[in-house]
Amino acid sequence: MNEGIQNIYIRDTETRNTPKPHIVYRVEVHAAVRTWSIWKRYSEFDELNDKLVRIFPNNPLPYEMPIKHYFQSTLGNPALVEERRRGLEEFLRGILFHKDDRWRETDEWKEFLAIPTGRSLDAAAMYTSESWLDECNQVQSITKEIRSLLNRRETHIVRNEVQASHNCGVQAKKNLTTLGVRVSQLESGLIGLAKGSGRDRKTMSEGELRRRQDILNDLKDEKDTLTKLVLANRPDISKSTTPASSVDRASLFRQPIQPISKRVPGPRYANNNINNGINGGINGGINGGINGGINGSTAVQKAPPSRRVFGNTRALPAETELTRGLDNEGLVNLQTTTMEDQERHVEQFSAILSRHKQLGLAINQELEIQNQMLSELDEGIDKTSGKLKFTTRKMNSIK
């Protein structure tokens, strides 16, 4: 069955250099139950327009395609790219929202938007080589968003903001569900590309398949880590009495926020138990020492207090519950996320102030116009008053 398309947007553009420099437009298709994106060149839009005109020669399309500039290139011209982006978006949305659905029922329209038809969509055949990589980039953006939500959730927990932390957790779980579905689709899509059953019907080289498999493995590892973080209950961490459990939970919060391709698997934190085990292992055998240290150490479970100093060295501010579970790289990433949030707030305030400034200028302009009108009215009253006095004197002289 066909997907029920609810809306279409073209929000992003990108310059690509192969096979030669050109501009591509990201078409974002919103269906009833899911959303997907495809990258298209202007020539592909033009080809769709020509096909629809040939099929229905007596029925003009709701919106015309933006004209092609023969003496001016879109490369290096942001204004022209933006103008064309808006025109292409109006072209697609005009067809989508028109009361006549004859264009939307054509195979050319469905193929252009990659709308699945017939049975349920086969993920193994839905991707091209480029669209698979584009989907990977979008999935990585989802992982970053989940990380950001988890950081905000921890901040709200420290501040005892229960409702806000709950909302962040719910949103993170929703994004995690979407992440799982899209990673599974990427895995099926890669199998299809390996067999040459993708949309472009091309078989990849073995080296390229290995590279993409590594990317997919990183995404799956990241998904598993985020699942543990999303489901982690911070109060349980402080109450844990099992050494291994304590290490595992602490290590989850100590993992830095990194790009997927650079992440190092495994926990990056060890408490006193593991350190004691390693020290014992140096004297009595590395392997035996590690096992004995983990299982038999009687050291204090609590991690040692941090000696890191933030800000002014005279004040010596103490670490918070949010920073204690992070290493230096994690702190940098947390600070980056916080600064990005602050920058977004500043941009919002800037937009509000700009709007207020425009309102103030409009009010000022209106006041100037009103003052000018009052001045002209005052002058008219003075002239009329003078004429009235002159007429009164004439009438008195006649009497």
C-alpha cells in the first residue's frame, strides 16, 4: 500500500564535487508513520517536470519549475541557491496539496520521492549508495541528540527538577526507538547493496563494503551504549553495593561523547577495586591479579574524591553530581553541549530583541507621521483662525 504523504520540505542544500561540482537539495518527505530524506539535483527536478508534462499535456502543473539560469551559476551564489530551493519546494508542495491527484498517482512521482508501493517496503532495496551514507549521517545526528537529552536529564536531576528530567528521559526513549528501527534498516540496506539489489543496482567493492560495515558496527555499539544510558537510574548508582555493578554503571556515565567512528569500546573508568587488582597482578601474575583484585579486594567501594579544580583556583569549587561521573574529555563535551544550548537561547533572545527593535522603529515612524499631521493641522487651524478674525472685523465694520 502507498505511504500517506503529509508534507514535503526542502530545508538543506549541499555542494558535491563528484563527478563535477554541483548543488544537491535534501527533499524531506513526511509520511503518516515515518519520515525519510532524499538528495536530488536540479536536473532531476527538471526531468520529473518534463515527464509529468508529457503525461498530461493538457493539464498544466500547479506550480512552474524555477527557471534555469544560463548565464549565472548557482555555485558560490547563496542567494540564487536559496531562491531555487524555495521554488523547488513550492513546485513539489503544489503537486502534493493540489485537489487534483492525477500527478501524485503516477509512477514517476512515486519513484522521485522513493515512495514504497505494493507490499511493505523492503529495506534491502530502498537505498542507493549515496542515500545509505546520507541515512548514516542522519542516524548519527539522532545519537548526538540522545546524548544531549541525557546530559540535560542529568542536569535536571541534580537540580531536583523532576518533571523536566522526566520529559528529557521520555524524549530520549522515543529517539532511541527511532534509532533502533533506522539502524536495522541500514543493516538490511547494506546487505542489499552488497548483493546489488539496491535502488541503483550496483555492486560495491569489497573494501567499501568493509568500511561501511565498520560504520554500521559503530552505530550498533553506540545504540547499545545509549540504551544502557537511557535505562540507567541515577539514584540506583549511588546505592549499588555490588562492585562489578558499580563499575559498570559508573563507566557508562564516564564514557565521553565522541563521534561514532572515533569511539573506543569498553569502560574508560576503574575504581579502587580494579586498581588494587592490577597492582596485585603485577606481583603475582597479570591475569590472576586482575581476577583476584576484582573478586577479593576489600577496598572501599566509593571512588576517591576528585582533585580537579574548576575556574578560580582560590575558590576551589567542588564537583557536582553531573561532573563527577565524567572524565576530562567528557567534561569538555558537556561544556560544549551546554554552550550550544546557551547559544541557542541567545539566538532566540536576539530574534525577540530584533523583533522588538522593528516594532519600536515602526512605532517611531508612525509617531513621526502623526506629529507631522498634527503640525499640518495646527498650521491649518492658525490660518483658518486668522481668516475668521479678518472676516469678523469686516462684518463689524459693515454694521
